[in-house]
Amino acid sequence: MIKGMIKVSVLYPNGEGKSFDMDYYCNKHVPLVGGLLGDAIKGATVEKGLAGGAPDSPATYSAMGNLYFDSLEAFGNSFGPNADKIMADLPNFTNIEPIIQISEVMV
């Protein structure tokens, strides 16, 4: 990614009783989000948690989705009108309340 871009990270904490359907997320939710947000998205990644930092420890997050935008305004203008549709799809793949982090790419 390019320095100065905006990265929106959606983190799904791992834990007992939490479920996450990676197949649905990758094949249905991500394309839904991409279709709704359109050209405002400049890049996207999906990460699956494998392990924590300590030996034999579980991953802190089951999954992470990252979306990249040229600016906060581009993110807000594309996400705002579609937030309800995007959030309504969450129960189809997880019972986890996601954590959202908005960052500026520095390197």
C-alpha cells in the first residue's frame, strides 16, 4: 500500500464460544462489501489467525479484514450509506462483535 492511505481493519477476537465462517466471509461477505463500496476501495486483504505470540497459544483474532482507501472522506462517503447492509450480513458468518481500527499507512 501507499504511504498516506487509510486502512480500515476489522478484527474478530478469538475466544471460547465464538464462531467464524471463513468460507462465507471470503466468498460472500467480502464480495458484498466490495460491490457496495465500489471504486472507493483501493485494496483489501483477509487474514486468518493461526497462533498467538507465545508458544502453543491461540490466535488473538480469528480473522482480520483490511480495506484500503485514498482518504478518510473516501471511506466515509462509501461506507456510510452502506453500513446497515454490511452490518446486517455479520450474523451470516460470525457471532463475534468486531473491533474496528482506522489507521494511516506510514510506510
